[in-house]
Amino acid sequence: MCVENEMLLRAVNDISAKLKDMRRELHQIPELAFCEEKTSDYICKKFDETGITYKRGVAKTGVVASIEGKNATKTLLLRADIDALPMQEDKSRPDCSLHDGVMHACGHDAHTAVLLGVAEVLWSVRDSLSCNVKLVFQPGEEDTGGAEPMISEGVLENPKVDAALALHVMNEVETGKIRVKPGAVMACPDEFDLKIIGKGGHGGYPKECINPIEIASRIITDFYALLDEVNKPDRPVVISVCSIDGGTFYNIIPNEVSIRGTVRLYDSELRKKLPNMLEKIIKDNTERYGAEYEWDYRFMFPPLINDEKMCDEFSAVCAEILGEDNVIKNGTPSMAGDDFAYFAERVPSVYFNLGSGNKEKGITMPLHAPDFDIDDDCLKTGVLAMCGYALGFGK
């Protein structure tokens, strides 16, 4: 192992306990999208202690810090999302959420702790940096997304960003390992709302009514038939109806029914066509029964596509620091979404999975579970991977 990597390992080992403390402290103060005031305060306090310059209030509650490298001509952006989820945590752990109905069930507390650790390490070795580093603490990933507003407010400029790197904890990957996949990594998480407007009446006289529930059932069946048609092994597509709301009693046919759902895929061309394909199914079925409809399809984050060359470079750096056996290459793309995709659209980027699972400790629970937890030993791995790449970037 080279001298620089040995220096990095020592620096990260020195803050290993601090990383765990930060993650647990952040876990207790989860906040929803664009309400992350306490979290922002926490981040800024850490920067005040180290002397790193920062700007807060970016995209309302985001924080952007900067570390300048010697004679730097390139800039690397490192991102952590900071928001939590609107769900109640299982109260069995000692450092559980202090905010009722809000929980860090997606590991953003870990992401924030890792990036704070990265900041401390890179600041301590800043004379060895050949690039500028922007440390972006982004709000709102679980909601409408904070990446695009941050970009609109100039986070990719002054200095101009040349590449971006982000991570996500994953319990299906063992602690101490990372997983890196070139190409498609996360799907677009598009959403739709559909209201079917019929004619209500007595359940005993259905012929006098236009039953929106019956029409909804036919539309949903046809949605899934379309899914069978467009879904290919090399082009996965998900259409999920996740909510149906209509009716109040056993013998009352309602006037209307509301349906909500999501569409997930990677193919940009098919993504443009699917809303019209779905609306044709809706139109055909409502016209057949004499009903009306209201249709709202929303394009959310784009698919997240990793840069292949940057993936190779990042994997090589991590293999040298963590060991080749601890770098998992490729893997199956996720049908979840992440608005880091907006950064990846604009600059070469890598979004990797940080292994956080540990079967011996019973840490196997999935993301968004009320008892979600991680093996805190993973934090050190995340700091090593990000710092290692930053130290080599720009050389």
C-alpha cells in the first residue's frame, strides 16, 4: 500500500469513534424534506469547529462547504442527502428518533456522518489535494428533490464542477464492502394520479349507475397487461398502482374513484411514450362506460446513470484502499429513484452502494423499515472510499 493510502487509513481510524457518535446524534434529530433546520445547524457547527468555509440556506436548508486544493484545476462534488422519512421508528434502540412520526429509515444520517468525516479528513490533508472539493449536504431527496434547486442556485459553478460522487447505505451488501455499477443504477420514480368520474347510486340497481370502481378495475388490469408487453429483460419497467380511494358503504356506488401509482424505468425514449400509452387505456375504458376522467402524470427524477470511465477509476482506487475482494462490480440496477440523477445528467458521476449489513449483528432489515438500522462500522469504509478518490482526482 502506498504512503498516501497508509496516511489516509490512519486519519480515518483516528475519527472512527467520532463517525459513530455523529451518526447516532443525527439519527435522533430526523427532519422532513426542506425542514432540516436542526440538521443544518449540526453540520454548520462541525464546520465552525474545523474552520472549513461553508454556505447555508442553499435550496432552503442545504449546506455547501468547500476545500481548496493546491494548484487545483478541477473540482469534485461529494454529496450527502440529509432528510428523513415520515414514519414512526421502532423504539427499541437507545438512540432512536426524538421526533415523533419522523425517522431516518433510509440511512441519510449515515450519509451525512460520512460526508462530515470526509470533510474532516480532507481538511487535515488539504496540502495533498490536487482538486477543489465541494461538500454538498442536500435537502429533500425523499420528496420533490433538492438536487435540482441546488443546481439552479449555482452549486455546479464557482468553481465549475467536473465530476460528482455519492453513496447510499445498503444492508444487502456486507459491511466493509462497496458495490459499483456502471450505466443504469436507479430508475426514474415517476408518479400518476387518476380520478374516474362516474354516476353514483344504489348498489342494488347497478344498471342505473356508472360504477367508477368497475371501470377502475378494468383500467388497472389493462395497465398490468401493458406492463407485460413493454417489460423486457434488458429494459425493465415497473407500473404499480399503490392507492385506490372510493366508496363509503356496502350498498352505495360512489360517484368517483381516485387511483395513485408509480412508473419506474431506465429507457428515456419509452419514458416519453408511456404516459400517452396509459392515458389511451384510461380513455378507451371511460368512453366505453360513459364516464369521465382526470389524469395527472408527473415526470420526477430522471434515471440515474453512472459514468463508465469514472466507475472504472473509482473501483480501482477503492480496490487499492479496501482490497479487491471488497469491491463488488456490476449488480442489478434498482427500481428505486434518487435525484442525484440531476447531477449525473450534467457531469460524469458515480453513485455507489456502501455495504452496511451484518448478519451476525442481526442487521439485515431493508430500507424504509420501522426498525431499520446499519452496522456503524460501515461509516469508515464510506469515508475511505470518498477520500481516496478525492485525493487522486485532478492528478
